[in-house]
Amino acid sequence: MFADRAKIYIKSGKGGDGHVSFRREKYVPNGGPDGGDGGDGGSVIFEVDEGLNTLVDFRHIRKYAAENGENGGKKNCRGKNGADIVIKVPYGTVIKEGESGKVITDMSGENKRIVILKGGKGGNGNQHYATSTMQAPKYAQPGQEAKELELQLELKVIADVGLVGFPNVGKSTFLARVTNARPKIANYHFTTLNPNLGVVDLEEAKGFVIADIPGLIEGASEGVGLGHEFLRHIERTKLMIHIVDAASTEGRDPVADVYAINKELEAYNPEIAGRPQVIAANKIDMIGSDIGVGNDEDPIGRIKAEFEPKGIKVFPISAISGKGVRELLYAVNNLLEGMDDKPVIFEQEYFPETLQEAEEPHTVIYDEEEEAYVVEGPRIEKMLGYTNLESEKGFTFFQNFLKNNGILKELEALGIQEGDTVRMYGFSFDYYK
């Protein structure tokens, strides 16, 4: 089964919490803090596997999580780091954020391995928070929370040239003739389901990669049939070959077919529709011998008259006999040589590293001896250091800081009442809502 899209859920490992402990030895009754740091959480890594060519495995396994870091221990023992998880994908996979569809990364070109979600950093143990004013801190930093994302994975075929055309016009036969690809060929009125890739080798020329994009039907750009699944494979191609049935063996009009295909491309992505294209007028071996060049009933002349004035070159070919195929391939190769050699790679639009990080730790307790609520933590100490509490504006700013960090809610959960005392690093306040 071919699968070129999948939705999965990924989660990095949570950082281990820092530990709160104090050195306790026989001859050191009041030792300092010795809480160890938490270990870092594991990261979620994507890696290209050249042996894969579909996303079918992601249909069966949808959740991927790295290991959490271990908590710190006493005696400065650091927690163990969580193991990373490495997810293998085919070359050409575009990874997008699930809800917005914005590109996170494109596993193409030199991009073979990338960290999508970094594991949470382990929290500092209480040994890090000892200061001249707080020599026995009873708090440690929690590890950073795990990060999680819903992802869309899309496999977009990487080829220089895309073959487009309606079903049964001879695309698979053409690809089999000009490349090392061996597509399944049969005279059925439905399309190939898999994009087939092949390499065109030319004498004294560089050659190129060509892809048989599954046959289009009208309405493909609106998702009719398997339209969107097929059209996305055209996004990387630099040039398109429209294959039409010049002999109209099944009653199709080749001129109308080219217009119909271009209409679908324009509706799906106008930038793609603007890329260079040529027309391969196929099945010339089946055109009646009484039809000659210049005759009003000459189908090749009709196609050329319609499209060559628009700058779209027409090449009469027979995919069965090979007639005209060489001329077409060298013309396509010459067009490609005038283009940028780099593959089409999708730019990053979404940045997972901006997901919220864990804050510095704090404690909120009730001290029965002093009959006061005590709030401590390194960030609170810093805020007090650079906030002018004597000004109304500065005091309002500090109140908003306590509210936004959930500290007021924690005080209320402990049962604080209006008029009760709150103490923070030598400052005392009366609590009022």
C-alpha cells in the first residue's frame, strides 16, 4: 500500500525535578544544601532512512514519546538523562504542524537529521539557590515540562520533471521506455496509484529524475478522487511534461486535456502552473496514415497551432516505438540546464522551540511561628530587586507579576484572608484583594 500522508503525535521527555536536601553527617549537624539536579528529558529526532519510500508505518503507530529525565537525588546526585526517540522517515518528507499546516522542516537536500522537540532541561537542585540572605533554600527548580505536537507528515516526490496527463494517455509506458522505472502498465480506465520515479540517462548530458504523477481528473484541485494526494507530488518539480493522446484513441480531445490539466494546476497552486512545460503528443503511431502535415485534420498541427504561440513546445512521440522520444528528452534536459540546480525545498514557517519553557521555582507556605505567609524563589527575589514598590505604578506591576505567575492563587488556596501578612525577603505586605 502506498501512503504519502500521515498524522502523528510526538512528545519530548520532561526534565527531572531538582532535589531539596541538606548535608547531614555526624560532625556536620547543620550542613548546607546538597540537592542534585534533575536529568534532561529525551528529545524527538527525525532522521531520513533511504530504504523507506512510503509513510505507511505511521498508519499503525501514531504516538511517539521520548523518555523523561530522572529526578535529582541527595548528596548532589544528578538524575539520569532520558533517552531520545529517533523517528525514521523517507527522503522528501515534509513535516508540518498539525493544526496550522505550517512547515516545520523538509527532510530533503542536506537535511537528513533534525531535532524537532528538544527534551525538557532538568531542574536545578536547591544547592544552586543558596545566597547570603538565603543559606538554606527549601525549594528546587522543577524540570521543564515535556513539549508535545500534533504533526502532519507529507511525502512529496523529489523529481526534476513531472509527467502529468489524464489516465490512459501513455504516461507509464513513456516512463518505462525512458528510465529504469518499471511501473505496472495495463489498459484500465483508472489511474496508477503510486508516483513512479525513474532516472533518465542521456549520452553526453547530465540526465534528470522524472516522476509519473498519477493521472489527473477534472476537479482534482478540489480534492475530487485522490486529487490533492496526487497534486502535492508536483510541488517539487521544476518542469512538467503534459502527455496527451494525440490520436484520440478513446475519444479525448488533446487540446482540451491540456487546458483542463493547467486549470487544475492553477487552482491548486498558481506558482506551479507558471513553471515551464512542454507537451508530448503521444500515440502518433496510431494516427491514420492518410492524415498528413498541413491537413486540416492533422492533430499534431492542431496542437502545435494552439500551444506553440504561447511558448509551450510540442513534441510528437510514440511511447510504444520510441519515435520522437530522444528529441523530447534532450529538449527537456536543455531547459533544466538553464534552471537553478538546487532541489525545491520548503522553507520553515513554524518554530517548535518557541513553545513555552518552565519558569524558575518558588514556594508559598504559611509560617505558624511568625503567623505570616512566606513566598520565596529566585525570580521573586530578582523582581523585588529591580521594582520600586514605593511608587503606585511599581507596586501595581509587582501585583500583576504575582497574579500572572499564580502566586496569589496559591496564597488563596492556603486560606489567606484580608489583612493577613505576606513576607518576601525582608518585605512585609498586608494582603487585600
